Amino acid sequence: MNKSMDKWVEEIGHGIPVAIAAARNNSEHLSYIFKYAISHAIESMDIHDLDVIEEIEEYISELIDLDWSNDPESKSQYKFHYASTYIFAHVPAEQIEEMEADRIMDYVVEKLELFQTNA
């Protein structure tokens, strides 16, 4: 995948408020907006293969479970989890490597206010 760093920021920056609005419309807790990031990533990659979609969902579930078990307070960092989910969903889809995802995440964290808990 040959997407510019600023394109990642743009896509995530637009996706977060959409996910927050969707969660609120569905009476879901904001800590679960990462699930919308999975859909957003799958749509942006134009993936229709159910096996790949399942692989993405399992991979993200493991990452979120690990993060939340290591730091239960991190649930309140829903914008961060949206961004990381969107980026890391590209790894099992073989669009980017994990090291590249880490670099992208560092850039996105630097550019967006992901640790603000008020929406």
C-alpha cells in the first residue's frame, strides 16, 4: 500500500467523528468505536473476502484484548484505539507490514489529538 502519511491522518481524522456519532446513535459506549474502524478499514481496502475480514477482526480483537488487559484505563482512549485499529487492520490484510503500521501510528499520534477523552 502506497498511502502518504498525511492520507492516513486524513482518513482517521474523518473517521473518528463518524464513528463517535454512529456509536452515540446506537447507544454504544465510546470505548467500542474501534469496531467502526474495522469496517472503515475493510471498506477503504475494498475487501470482500470473508476469510480476510475474519482474520482482520480476530487480529484486532487480540490487540484490543491485550491492551485492555494490560491497562484497563486505556478503554477511555477510544480515539487512540480507533486510529490503531484502522491502521493495524491493514496488517492481516497484507497491505502493510507491522513495523510500517507502528511508524504510521507514531505519525498519526503526533498529528491528531487522540488522547482527548471528550468528543
